[in-house]
Amino acid sequence: MNNGNDTDPVTLINVFSVDPADQQQLVDLLIKATDGIVDGAPGFLGSRLHRRVDGTKVTMVAQWRSAGDYAAMRADRRPLPFLEEALKLASFAPGMYEVVRDFAPRQ
């Protein structure tokens, strides 16, 4: 559980609202930004990219070792062109969350 410390694990849930005609282009941009750039950043634990079936949303859920690691990645300018291009296609509602509890299937 996170105690609000800059060194505790965090989850970023970023929701993009997009015109259905632009959804695939947005997905492609987020894949390009993550593959080979973000996924190599220190503290990156993993992410999952989702697209809403009606075409109006794309959501990226990413886990980071700490808020400090995430901030360091954000200081890297290499992903910036992809984000700028994404923001031409969609509005963006970012959020940083702490993990309260994990659930797994019963054995």
C-alpha cells in the first residue's frame, strides 16, 4: 500500500476521449511511444493499453516503481512528439493512483 511517499509504487490511468475515426491512429501513437522509449525507462513495471469497443475512448494503465521514476521518464523529451500528436486527436484525463489491494483468482 502507498503511503504517499515519492518512492512508493504508483499506477497511472490515462483516459483519452477520441473520435472513433481516430481511435486506431491514437492507439498506434501510444504503442510507438511505449515500445522502445517508455518501456526502457528505469522504474517502468509494465502497462496495458485498452480501447473502448465503441471507439470513443483509449485507456493506458501503467505501473511505476515510484512517482519519482515516472517524473524522471516525463523529463525525457523522446516520447513528447507522440503525446503532442495524440493530443491533436484526443482529449486527455490523466490520473495517478496508489494501489490499495491486489486481487487474484482463488486457487
